[in-house]
Amino acid sequence: MFDNIQPKWYIGIITLLVTLVFFIFGATPLQVHFGMWGFAATQLGILVIALTPIFLFKWKISDVMPLKKVTLKQLLALFVLLVATYMVVNVVSVITAYLFPAYTEINAYIAEFFASVPFIVAILLVGVLTGICEEALHRGLIQHTFAKHENKLAIMLIMAVIFGVFHLSPYRFLSTAIIGFMMTYIMLKTQNFLLPVIYHALQNIIAVTIGYITGAGDNVGQGVSVVISATAIGEILIITALSPLLFYAGVWLLNSSKPTRKAKYTALIFTLLLPVMGLGVLVASPTPSNMYVTNFNMTYYVNHETEPSVFDNFVIEYDGMYDLFVSISSEDGVVITSVRVEDENGDVVWDVQGGRFFVNRPTHLNAGVYKVTFTYETESIEPVLVEMHFSIRIM
């Protein structure tokens, strides 16, 4: 019945949509109830979704996921490209964290989740299993449905967007899209499914290892937030200056031929441009101490009789965009904390609530005096610990 169906782009898109539905209605409950083992089940579910069209339409799996011998030169190219991509992704991550402080909290929750199992188990699940299963879907099934398109750059851009959307996080979209772009390039150039699998696995293993070493998830729910200043953006732009030359070298090694003169000059221009941009940001950056209108942590024990906490006389000196950030954590979420920001006329400019959450929102504030009120709702007679971090930062 399905024997004559050929790979078409819409089959890849439909498969992606099926995967996203599975994430929402299947993967989320699995991971909430079973933690990292639910994550492993999710990856196996992705693999099943990827393999289903291949067997249904009787495509040759060797055409969809071609396997070839991996040479030492290719592994070296993979390592060089991995380092270069990691540098660029770090720049994107730092800028994202500067614009949206909640991004650091998201990364902390992910690190905490991965650290819930022993390190070697995390490496096997997040690195090896994810590399195989997610690449079977992306560089395998989905990319195969675009194989007949002649515009390779268009394929790389489409696959980058798909990989970014796949991670279901607007904060992580650009960084994951960059990684997806590079893995698609590797697959197109080598036609060896093993190489993007190795690249993907190494990328995740590095992230997991750094999370374990730094204890990135240790402060989740403790009212502690990593502060990213504009100075950090300038510094990382300077550090990343070598990435264009690394991309140039990696492409050279992978293609077994010297890149064009245009590619060489482009790499040199960006190598010179990045540190200049970094120095420009450093010169123009406000010092961290001048970035915040207010920035504080609080730890309270509250019950059903606790009165609201009021902090007033926060002065906004200039009209402009400010980043409002709040992180709330209560024991078992039994206390619902409301955070309300009002201007001097009593108008509410921000109002959020929850038992355990973090929110940041760029907001336009007019010059004036502001008040922040924390209100606690709980039926508990016994004291319950509530931890909060609140900041208003100049953007």
C-alpha cells in the first residue's frame, strides 16, 4: 500500500509535528513522574517515531542513515568544529542570559534534572542515547525527506530551525538552531550518519560534565540567580575571536580540500571584528553595581496569618526599558506568593503569583517611585519556608 511513497519534505514536517505532540502529551508526564528514566523513555519514543515512516514506506535504512568508516581526520575535523560551535553558542547564551535572566534559571533546572542520576548514567542517557535517537529523527528521517532539494544552504537553515523548534524553548532556540545547522552541514558533506551522532553526543556530554563540575543545579529554588553583565558579553566576544579560524580549519579537514579564498578572508575579517566588538561593548558597558535599581534575596517563614511584605521607595530615575525578575520557592509549593509592582499613582505595572516559579519580563517604566508588595496565601498553621529573589535591572 505504501511501497511507492518517496521521501517528501512534508513527511519530515509531519513527523516533527507528531514528535512535538508526543512531547506535550507523553514525554512531559513521563519525565515528571519518572525523572531521568522518563527522559530515557522519551528518547526511545523519538527513535520509534523516526523509524516508523522508514519501515512503513519500506525505505532502505542504509539510505536514510548511511554508515561509513570514520577516519581520524574526520574525528579531528569534528573536534575542531565542536570547539568553534561551542564558542559561538556560549556567546549566544551569555547574550540571552543578559537579556532574559530567567535563562540562567532554566539551565539550572536542566542541570539539576540531569544530576538526579549518577554521572556515568547521565553521560549514557543524555550523551549516547540522545545522540542516537535525536539524530535518527533529524539528520536521519527528516533530513532524508529534504535530500532531493539542490539548495544545500536552504536545507541547513531549515534543519536548524527544526532543531531549534524541537527543543520547545524560545530562550534556547538560537543556540540549538546553531548546533543543528552544524550537524546538518556535517551530514551533507560526509553522508555518514555516525559523524553527527558523535558530534551530538559529545556536545551533550560536555554540557553534562560542566553541569556536574560547576554544580549548576545546586541553587535551584534557593533564590540565587546568576547575574550576567554587559561586561561579560564584551569579554566572551573577545574570547570567541578564534572561532572563525577554527570553523575554517574544521571545514578544511572535513572536506579534504582547501576552502575558497573568500572563505579564508571571511574568517580573517570576523577574527579581527569580534575582539573589536568586544572591546566596544566593554567600553560602553555600565558597571554591574550601576545596573540594578534593586536586587535582593529574602528568606521568610510564613503561615496563614503572615502579613504582606512591602518594599517601597524604589526610585526609577529615567524613562526606559527595565528587566523585572522574580524567583519564588516554597516548601512543596504550599504557599502561593503574589508579587505586585505599583507606581507612585497606584497603577499596577507587574503582577505575578505562584508557589514555585521564576519569571522575567522586559517592561517600560517611567521615572518615579515604585513599590513592591509580596502577599502570601496559605492554609498552613505551621511556618513554611519561602525563598525569594527579586531584581529590577537597567536594560
